[in-house]
Amino acid sequence: MRENENTVLRGQRVLLVPYERHHVPRYHEWMKSEELQKLTASEPLTLEQEYGMQQSWREDADKCTFIILDAVLWDQGCPEHHCMVGDVNLFLTEPDNQASAEIEVMIAEPSFRGRGLGEESVRLMLSYGITVLGITIFEAKIGQENLASIRLFKKLHFQEASVSEVFQEVTLRWEVTEQERHWLTEATPFQMATYSEIKQSITDRKS
């Protein structure tokens, strides 16, 4: 999505940055994992195909993705690709009026799971979806065996909407009422910056 190509969201523990070509090799290594393929219902891709997917995420108006960086590592001066821990995505299901979207999150690095990075990333993406994209309904489709993700989204006020025995997945839904919007705003302080500023800070570190 061009909308977020120069946007960075900064929370307390994570930075969300747009998915760029230089992120692809690390992302490709993640997706060789059979565990992640199963959890994300993904098929393994070649590196060339992964570059094509990155371009699709950049160009398609109904897709929005951010790479999740660990803010602690970033603040310590680690190279950007060493700070990568996962990604968070929106699939706009009604792209004409952008009223609803499916949300996904993946913490790909095992050592970074269970630290709350996935939860904060989802909160930031929900805030971005509401304030910038005008999303009013979010859905999460999760494999029934992925109990950690189901617990995460229920903690974030998502309610079970349906269960598919055929696909072995549960659909959770969150509607953006004024009460829910206020709860999210209070619970999710964040800053919005430009990716150009982030990349300049990398250049400054190297000089």
C-alpha cells in the first residue's frame, strides 16, 4: 500500500516500518520454517517470488504491512535487519470504502515471543487502521491450534464470530465503537514518523 510507504509507528517496545526490498532476505529465511508456514497458512516461496510479494504489498491498495523492529535493539544502534522480529498486516476486505479489514501478526523470531511485542504491534496497527485508513471492523482468522494468537486477540477485545471446521480456523471480530476507540487510544500511546527519518538515522550511525 502506497499509503504507508514512508510511515513509521513507534510504540514503547516496537517500531513498525514499511516492508522494503532490503527486508526480503531476512523475511525469506523466516518463511522457510515449517512451523511458521503452518501458523500462517503459507506456502514456501523462492527468493525471487518473495521479492514479488514485497512489491505486491507495496503496490496493492488493499494490502498494508509493516515489519516489526525491536525498539530496544534499535535504540542500542543495531543494524535494521538485526532488529527485525516479525510483521503485522491488514487486508482491506472492502477497498472501495475501506470499512473493514483482516489483521494478522507474526513474531517470527522465537526468542522474541512472549514479550508482548505482538500485542503492541496489533494495537499500533489497529490505531493506524482506524485513524489513517478509516477501518471500522477488524477480523482475525486464526488456526484453531494457534491458541496463543487466539488468546492475544481476545485480550484485545476481539469476539468469536464463527468457526470453520473445514479450514480448522476461528474468526474473531472487533468493531470500532466510540467506547472501544477510547479504550485503544488510552492503552496505545504511539508516535508517527517518516521512514526517511529512520533511514537517515541509519546513515548517521554509519558515518
